[in-house]
Amino acid sequence: MTTLARLSFQIKADQLNPFARDYERQLAPILKRHGLVPATEKGRPTAEGVFSRFFAVDSPAASVDYQQRLGRDATWQQALQHLVGSVSR
């Protein structure tokens, strides 16, 4: 059975499109290097102002492993800070 892992960001509604564009340029390539590719399955709809992407992983434990690896990845951390900082201005 496939587990869906959700990556979510709470973003001001007027910043969702710019954030989505920057996410694809800056964060998606890093996630792909870690083996995380967007899932074809869709999860539940998200609330307004929430940007989400789903990833198919082998198990809930694998989801935790990915989270820990991303937490240790300096490139991910820098890109995340830059991207979140750019939409919070």
C-alpha cells in the first residue's frame, strides 16, 4: 500500500501563484534529488492559502526518513528560507 506524504506551506492567498512558480524552480529539484517525485494520486483539498504537494512513499516511516534527510540538507534549508522569506515580505 502506498503512503501519501504531504508537504504544505501556509501562504497569503495573493502569493500562491508566485510561490508555486518559485517552488517548481527552487524546491522541486531538491526534492527530486532526494527521490521525492509528486504523486499522481490526489489527497483531500486544501484550505485557502495552503500550498500542498503530495509524494508517494513506501510507508509512514519512509516519510519520517525523508523529513529527517531534508532537515539535514543545507541546500534544502537555504532554499526553503529564501523562498518563504520572499513571500512573507
